[in-house]
Amino acid sequence: MADTDRVAGVKGTAEAPARAGLVLTALIVVAGVANLNLSVANVALPSIGRAFDSSQTALDLIAVGYSLGLAASVLYLGALGDRYGRKLMLLLGMGLSVPACLLAAYAPSDTVLFLARLLGGFSAGLAYPTTLALITALWAGAGRTKSIALWSAIGGGIAALGPLVAGALLQNFWWGSVFLITLPLVVIALLLAWFLVPSGVNETDDPVDNLGGVLSVVLVGSLILAINFAPVPNKGALTLGMAAIALAALVGFVLRQRVARNPLYELHVAGRRVFWVAACAGVIVFGSLMGSAFVSQQYLQNVLGYSTLEAGAAFLPAVVLMVLVAPRSARLVETRGARFTLLCGYVSLLLAFGWMLVFWQDDSRYWQIGLAYAFVGVGVGLAGTPASHSLTGSVPVRRAGMASGTADLQRDLGGAILQSVFGALLTAGYASAFAATLAVTPDAENMSGDMRNVLTKSFSSAADAAQQYPQYAGQITAAAKTSFLDGADWAYTAGILAILAGALLVFFLFPRKEQERQLLADYHTEDNG
């Protein structure tokens, strides 16, 4: 059966291609809501920090809250979609995103804002994995590759446009306005999903492994929180507790999946080389995108003095190249294989982070900023498609929720982990550098402990102190910028190491083109008896 026939349900008619395009558009718009909400907070972080006098850790949690809610829920909610209806999950997710956005926009404290972001991530967990699951169920072969490329490119482009739109709003409105951006898009997504997305496509009657689902939520959530609290002073016990919970949940999840009659996550499928290597590769690719945006938006505003609009617009090279390169990536996957395409993407990402580490200073010109973003866009555009395509191609269609949930984990767990790692290193590096500066300051012995804590807390706290003590404003601001750059360099170095590790994994363990095709054919034969 032709790909368009499968989508349209209008066999052999001229209406099928048009119908297929409309269905894909609806799925991309739904995914766009999740992607846009994912990225709008980054450009507003300095404004949020000033509004609530937030610590760097609080800002890290606000930035990662949406990814945390999404990453923790996608596996469980993807399985629920396979069982109870993917279209229903789309509609519920879009509906829940409305109160989540409103709560974030009018949050009275940074704690409430973090909880609102968490709720928003959960609403995206209802809808976002379903979009890729439906693409997997509705298309096959080259048609699926092209659809995934468009889904990945346009979704990534929408996410990358978030800082630009948010920056424009912040020029004239309060920080909460950035969380209202997606509301018009939600209305469009709801209408398109209601009228265009088909129901009952290759769904299953098997019961859902609810215990496994709960364990997966606890595992991912506690892991990300442990990473975020690791560098925070006096939070060692909390960090160890979260890490212990994550380890216990991991052991429980694996044991449960081994004995469950209908496991949430089929471990023998997850153990397929095409699947697990692609999953790990995608975590690093998408994590690099989100992590670089998280650090760089603060760098542009705090160190270079960009306005919110300028900081958002600076990311445009990544947006444009991501959208332009992804469709070409689909053709490259078909002609040269996923391994070659992934490695090309990794080379570009490595260039991006190396460039940031060497050339992003306190006097950098825009061409130095834009070139790094261009490398990021090319890297994600090249690597994003094969990372998702290999996952969906190596599982049976009845387990599309598992594949799409894993593909979403690539983005969201990767984003959450690398944002958390980058944020932790930024926090630790900033505090260490500022403390070292204070140690050699002539008046250091006369400075109170509270003032030391304020200065080492975050860049926004130091900026507030500079306003309160104008006679020291120049010294405080200069020290804060230098300290931020030191912390950012820690983050860029971690990114380089992660990208190198991913590239080595793909180079040595991902199969070459012909071997990959043979493995995928073997998987298909095994899954169909």
C-alpha cells in the first residue's frame, strides 16, 4: 500500500497526497507547540532572575523544568497513547498546555514558575511523543524518512525561533509574556488535530504496564534533579538522596520489564544495536542544541550586553540552517546511511563548541557568535533525522509509542541532562571564579559573609549589588562578567567531551549502510514472525 494511501484512507485517488500533507502539517503544528514552549524561557532568564532575585540554581531549574516534565513522562504517556488512542493524547496535551502557560506567565515566585514549567512539560508529554508515533504508523520507507526530516527540522526551527519571539516581547512587556506565545498556536493545533488526525491507527489492545510507567517517571525525574542540585552548597544530602532514588528506580524498572507480561519498554528491542546507539547519539545531539542555547542566551545578555531581542535574533543562523539542512539529511540517510550522516553532524557540533570555547570572550563580534550558531544548526540538522529515523525503523509499528517516546527522550532527556550539567558547571565555575577574585581584593576582609554570598550567587545578584553600591559598580560588573565566562568555559568543555564520546560511539558501534539495512530487515522479519 502506498504511503499516501495509508495516511489518507482514500485508496488510489488524487486526494491522497494532499490529505497526507495536511495530516503531516497537523502533527508538525502540534509538535511545534511543545518545541516552542521548550525554548522560550532561555532568553527570559536574566529578566526572571532580576524579578525574583533568583539564584543560578533556581534559574537552572526554571530552564530545565519543561524538559524535566516532558522527559519524565514521555515513555509512560507514549504507551498510554498506544493503548487508549493517540489522537486523544494529542487533544488532552494541547488542552492542558493552556493553564500551564497561564500559570507560568503570572507566577508569583520562581518556585511557582518552576512548577508551571513542570506542568507544561507534562502536557507536552501527552502530545509530543504521539506526533512521531503517528508518523511511524502512517508512513513507511522513504516517505517516513522525509516526514521525520520535516518533523525534526521544522520542530527544531520553531524551538530555535522561540528566543527571537520571546526577545521581541521582552522589549515591551514583562517576563511572563514569553509564556503566552504559544496560546494562538495551541488553538490552531487543536483544530487541526481534531479534524485531520486519524484515530485508531495501529494501536494495541494490550494492557499498559502502569508500574513500569511510574518507575520510569521517578527514574528520569530524580536523575535530572540530582544533577541540578549537585553543585549547590549544603545540598549534598538532597543530591545523594535523589541519586539513590534514581538508582533504585532504574533497578526496579529493569526488573519489572523482564517479568511484565506486556512491558512498557521491550528490553530485547531496546538492546538492538541500531536502536540503542541511535538513542544515545540523539541524546547528545539534541542536548547540545538545548545546552548551548541555555548558556549562550545568558552570555549574550549578561556579558556582551545584548538586548533580549538581539539575543534572540542572534540564534537565527542555527534556525535557518537547521531547517535547510534537515531535508538534505534525509536524502543523505538514504544514499550514505545513518552512520555517515550522524558523524557529519557530530563534526559540525564539535566545531561549534570548540569555537565557543576559544572565541567567545567579553569583546566578541557578532560574526564570531553567528558562526558558532551556524555550526550548531548544521550539526543538529544533519544528525537529528538519522537519530530519530533509526529508532522508528528498528521497532514494530505496534510499539511506535516506545520508539517515539525514546526519540522524544533524545531531545528532552538530552536537553534536560546537558542543560543540567551545563547549568551545574556554570554555577560552580561562576562561584569559584568570583570567590577567587574576592580572595585577592584589598577590602576582602571587610566584606560581610552575606555580601560574599550575594556576589557569588549568580550574575543577576551581582548586577543588583552593583546598582546598590555604585562606587564599586565597575569592579563588581567586571568581576561578574569574568566569572561568568569562566563558568561558561566549563560548560563548553563538557559539551566537547560529550560530543567526542558520542562520535566515538557512533564510529565504532553503529553499523554501516548495508549492514544497517540488513539488520533492519532482520528486525522486521523477527517482529512479523
